[in-house]
Amino acid sequence: MTEQLHPLVFDGHNDVLLKLYRAGGVSAAASFLTGCPGAVDVPSAKAGGFGGGFFAVYVPSPTDLSLKFEEMTKPEYQLVLPDAIDWADAAPVVMAQAAILFEMERIGALKICRTVADIRAALASGVMAAIFHIEGAEGIDPDLHTLDVLYHAGLRSIGPVWSRPTIFGEGVPFRYPSSPDIGGGLTEAGVRLVKRCNDLKIMLDLSHLNEAGFWDVARISDAPLVATHSNAHVICPHSRNLTDMQLAAIRESDGMVGLNFAVAFLRDDGKMLADVPLTQMLRHLDHLIEHVGEDRVGLGSDYDGAVVPEDVTSCAGLPALRAAMIQHGYGKALVAKLCHENWLRVLEKTWGA
């Protein structure tokens, strides 16, 4: 990497595995090395100083994304959540996407990291560092046997829900304007999941949990509270964003928030439109830093899973965001924290290594 591409970005969320799953599965993994449509691949990462991040396994619903995004361009919207997905239907998709991640490691596209030492070594060597993450625990059975097996396969982070319900809790729907306080909290199975993740030192991602579920995790968990890809509700009053009370709880737990690049969660008007200046991203960063502290904020792009601002449509555009941070007045030390150091700090505290 050339000097201007430092510090490297370690990112809180991408949907590369879903992209490759839809493009052909394991057979599509090789395209990640040479260049594939979308926001993240090896050539784009080298161009933009993208060092890696959380690679999400996500079980899609049969939803027309174009209709969803069109609805989210209206002044107000309330999307109907997809139905819950049974474990028997979700588990094969989870295994298929995990197999893509393992194939990407086999061909040398990335390194699956199980410790912070693994991440540091990968960043230092120029190999993309990947955390095996699950977004929505539909593929985990009520007895949590699947969780244990996947942990031994390298799983180190999980979100109990995406925005649809699971046996573990309720996700927050896509509504604007709206509070995240929609629906009930964790189920008994959800409480067991949180405690087992604490035992295994699997990080819990609260990004898609509704507010009741968030406070249940805050009460039960002994780990830092982390939202890998969420923004400030006071700036964009979307149901997916975090209130100042939630940010205070994250700060108290010494947790972490990753700035989501998805434009509907950045814009004041909540619209899924890409004409968002980098200054709007900096407004959210300013607020997050003010409320959780400069050691607890990072980036959580949602690349390959959302409409993002025109200046950073792929990870090749990340130098523009770094430059905007410097121009905004962030010092080099703070930019390094935001780009990757804060993620390593909270992971070390969560994983213990």
C-alpha cells in the first residue's frame, strides 16, 4: 500500500458473501481475487487501502430489493418485514456462504482471523483480514449446537437478528421517521444465546435489534455493547439508528459503533438516495465521537448490501473519506483510530486475545 492509503480501513460490515452466493457460490470465489461487480474485491481493496473487516453470512428473504429501495425514497415509509425463516431452511444457506469464505481463504484472497493477533498479522502482511460473522441467527438451532460447531469453524461475531424476527428476538423494521422502540425484547432462547456467546467470547452485534432487545442485551451481557453498522438517530430519525441513550450505554460498556454508509441511515430525510456528501458522514462521526468517545467509533460500511454515497461507492473510494476526515480537522491519530485501531481494541476486549 502506498503511504497515502494509510491507515488501512478495517470495516465493521460487508455483504460480499451474499454477493458471491448469488453469483454462483464457491465457484464465484475466484472472481474476488481478480475483480467482481460490487463494492469489495481484492483489486478495489488494494486501490483504497481496505484491509478487511467483518464478512457477514446473511440468509436472504424473497424480497424485491428494487421495490424496497424505491419505497425508501418516499418522505415517510414503513416497510413490511419478511416472515421468519426456519432453521431447516436457513442452515444450508449459512453453510454455503461459510464455504465461500473458506474457499476465499484457500485461494489466498484473505485470512480468516480468530484473534486480534491474527488481524494485526494480516494487516501487516498485506493480506485481507476477515472476521467470520453471521447477520441474523436463523441458522442457529434452539439448543445452540450449531453455534458451538460454527465457533470451532471460526465464527467470532453474530447478530441475533437481522430486521425480521428470529427465535431469539425481534429485529427493528425499516421505518422513517421512527423510534427504534418497536416490539418486544429477547426471547428465552435469545437470553441463552447471549449467555453462550459470552461464554465462547463471540461478539454480539446489536445493529438490527430493536430497542427492547438492545436493553435486554445490555442487562444480560458481560461484554462490550457493539453495533457494527449503525448511525445517530438524532441526525437521521430512522428506526435503524441509535438514540443518545443507547449511545450512552455503549460508552458505559466500553463498546463500539461502526458508521453505516447506507444513505437512508445517513440522510436527515431518511431517503435511499446516493447524493450524500461526505460532510454528512462527518456529521454522524462528530456526534458518535461526542457521545461514545473517540476510542469507540469506527466504520461499518455495509458495502455490497446497501446504497452508499457517490464518493465512496466502493472501497476503492475510501481515500476520499480519509482525506475528508483530515480536512474536517481530525488529527492523524484519530483517523487511525476510526479506520481500524478502535475495532482492534474492542475485539481484544471482547475476545480476550
